[in-house]
Amino acid sequence: MSTANPHQENIRRYRERMQAKGFRAIQLWVPDTRSPEFAEECRRQSLLVANDPAEQRLMEELERLQDDTGWTA
């Protein structure tokens, strides 16, 4: 008999099903968008872009190339 609690057992079965479908588990670490440091860094980078004409042209070009076909909808 397994000593795992029901939640752990559900996770184990889910992982087995996903593995059987050909998926592989990965772990991603992403910036914490709730932290004050994140907000400060966003502001710092925004000011850099806003004050650099070359960056402005790049942003305009990226906006022009934006895919608006709705594939994410």
C-alpha cells in the first residue's frame, strides 16, 4: 500500500499520463512580476527606450511586424 496522500497520487498519475502521451516535465523560473524590483526594472528599461531614437525606431518596426491574426485567441 502506498504512503502517498491522495493529492500526491493524483499528481503521480497525471505525470504518468502526460509521459505516456510523449510530454516531458520541465520547471521554469520566471521574474516575480509582483516584486518592486520588477516594476523598477520595467521603468528603467522603458525610460531607456523612450530616450533613444534608435530604440524607438526598433519598437515601431516590431509593432509594424506584429502578428495580429488572432492565433492566441
